[in-house]
Amino acid sequence: MKDCTNCTYADWQRTTTGRLHPSGNGTCTYRYQVMPLPGSMYWLGGFPPTPNGGWITRKQLLADHCVYFLRKAQ
């Protein structure tokens, strides 16, 4: 899915009255878990690797499909 609008992990910015903010901005709240490496391997640059980003918008599609998309229960 390239649209986060109905995703469980989407946390949309809201106005003071609780409505969706006209900016359409939000963040993805999915918590990525790093798989452990075998004892013979190690991470370059420290452990755990830190993901960057997570900004989403209702006004634009993602560049690629999100493998973690989970439709919100209605």
C-alpha cells in the first residue's frame, strides 16, 4: 500500500478540536525490531542500527509499497 491514510500505525497531526490537521502530516508509529546476528558477525557503526524518517502525509503517495501496512479495524 502506498497510502498510509487507513493504516493502524499512522499517527496523524490533529487540531486543538481533535480533527485531522489540514496539513495532512503525521508519523508512522511502527516499531521496527532488529534481528539478532550470529555470534560470528557484528554491526558496523554500533548496535542497534537507528532507522531514520517515519514522516507521512495524506496528500502524497509513498515512493514504494509499505510492507508493514496494516488496515485499521473499522
